[in-house]
Amino acid sequence: MRDPVELEASDALVLVDVQHDFLPGGALPVPLGNEVVPPLNGYIALFRSRGLPVFATRDWHPPDHCSFVGQGGPWPPHCVAGSAGARFADDLALPEDVTIISKDTGREQNTYSGFEDTDLGARLRRLGVRRLFIGGLATDYCVLNTVRDALRLGFGVFLLDDAVRAVDVDPGDGRRARKTMLELGALPLSLGALRA
């Protein structure tokens, strides 16, 4: 976006699944997934400077989660609740008052979205939030589905272009996911275009 975006009192930052298992060396690494952390820290600092809420979603799976290969799913075991791999990235500067949203906590849940079967939407509504700034991992799965649900629920959405990375199981998945999100109404944004 060419014109700077100014933060408003009804804005919230949503960090999607910035967890060890999705970083290089993790059980289900997103290529260059660690690169989202510095820009996300910049967004966190801006939001905190205005006293605006920060939410962080996380996969919080049981050991026999349906998405795991052993249960017939597509993914290796990852982000098992309480494990080292489920921890947020060590250098992610989460504020003390961050609201953590745990998702896919049941064996048969495999939703990808931070909204599905969680209270994220209700929490945002209680705070009077109208616009969401969404970044994290991975562009073509949990970010895509979180953005899609946010738009469906009537929130304005900025996609943090400099703070998302894709799995790209099929080459170009991330690019196609970004195109889908923008076609649905999300607006692209980078840190340099945001003013507190």
C-alpha cells in the first residue's frame, strides 16, 4: 500500500502459530519461517506503544492428533501440547499481557484457522476490535484460513506481507494463498507503511 496506515483504537494484532516446530529445525519447518520474527517484533512494539491488544494463536495438539501421519493425516507430529516444539519462538517479543489462543486441542480437530472452535472472535468483539493485522505461519495454511474467517466474520484485515512465510508443499501455494486473501478483501501491508 502506498499511503501510510495509521493505527486506530479498534485495531488488534494477531500472530499466527509462530512456534518452534514451524521454524527451521522444527518437526514441520516452514522454509525461512524464522524470518517472520523480526518484523513481527516491530509490529508488536508499535501496537504496545498504543496500548492495543496482541493475540497469539498456537497449535496445541494431543499426541494422537488426527493431522499426524500416524493417525492417517498429512503432517508429521508437531506442536504437541506442552512440548518444546509447541513453544513460541524464543526471540518473539510477546508482551506480558498477550492473549494466547490455543487451537486444535482435541484429537479430531484439524481446522487451521485461529477462529474455528476457539473464542478468538468473541474476545475481539468484547474489545470492540474492528480491524486485524495478521501475520505468522504459514501463509498457505493457518494464515490463509485465519484471514478467510476474519473477513467472513466482518473484520477488516491487513495481511502483514513482510511477516508471513509459506510451506509451499506444491510450488506456488504461498503465492496463490496471498492472491486468494487479497481477492477476498485483505489489504497487504509492510511494517514501513504502518504508523503508530
